[in-house]
Amino acid sequence: MPGKHVVRAALAMFAALVCGSNAHAAYMYEVVLPPNQTLITISEQTTLRLEPKQGRDFLVDEEAPFNNLPLATLVFEKTSLGREIIDVTYQMDLRITNPQDSGNVGVFTITGRVFGNADLRADGTRRLDLNNEFLSLSPRGPVAIGPDFFSFDMDLNQALQFSGPGFGPGLTGLFTARVNVVPIPEPASLAMMALGGLGVAWVARRRALARRVG
């Protein structure tokens, strides 16, 4: 039947457009911290230092559902014996730039809280029992940057992750983000998709009329 062929052609056109419009740009990203949060002072002998990450030529992985970006390293320093309580908040801005257009930037603001205990024992062993709570992520997206949409369309504690330190001389933790990237359809592709949808609707209407006549 001609109707079946039209439907199959429209679906094939739609699949080709979706699969074929996946040309991504190579992006740059950096994490920017407020000046007072690069070094967080707990006491005269205890500090937490945030070391922001950045990356050039960040290529979107089309085979993976999400792209993992290291955001910042958390470094613990303690020089006095005893245990101290840690409870501080932080903010970091994830800036993703399309290098082909320096003005094309998306900014995602992340806030959170780290809390726990810091301990320096008499034998020189340092221990950090640290928990992290992400408080907000804004915007969640989608945000258009270059030829792609960037979004965090998942639970907050899945979009953002933290692996904390425990024992050792160089106690560090790592913040990471899982960003979802989807190509933006080109105008020509959108027009073709609309035509395909009209074709499907036309076939459905012809079938409905045929049932009435029959």
C-alpha cells in the first residue's frame, strides 16, 4: 500500500536526521571560584584548599550518555594535633565555551556544603572524615552552546559527584560533574522533520476517511 511506504520513508528520514545531526564542536571549560573560597580557613593550623580544574579541546563523547568533567580538587592541610569540626559552604561556576565563538559561553553555578571531622594524631597520621552535600545547580538546562545543548537532566546527586579523602599524607577529594550533551538540529533538519510529520499525519487521515467510506 502507498500509505505504508510513505510512513516508512518518513520514519527513515527522521532517523537519518537524528543520527546525522551529531556534529559537535571541541569545547573549553573552566571552573571559577569566588576569591574567598580558593583557601578555606578552618583554624590557624587547618585549611581546606579548592583547586579548580580546566580543560581545552573538550570533545563530546557521542557513545556515552553523559560526559564526566573534573571540577575541582579539595586539598586538606592540618598541622596541629587533635580533632576539629569542619562545616563550610562553597560555590563554583562551571564555564563552558565554544572556542569558535568566544562570546558563546554557558555558565552553571554549583553550591554545596562540606562537613565532618579533621584529625591529626600523635603518630603523624592525618584523617579526614568528610561528607559533601550539593545544595543547588543552576541552570539545569538545556543551555545552547555552539551546536549543542548542555543540560543536567538528572537527580542533583547524580549530576554532581564527590569522592572524599580518608587517610594519608596527601589527603585530597575530587568534585566531578556529569553533563548531558545533545546536538541542536539545524533549521533544514527541523523543516524536513516537520515534512515527515505532515506525511505521517496525511496517511493517518487517508486511512480514517477510508474507514468511514468503507
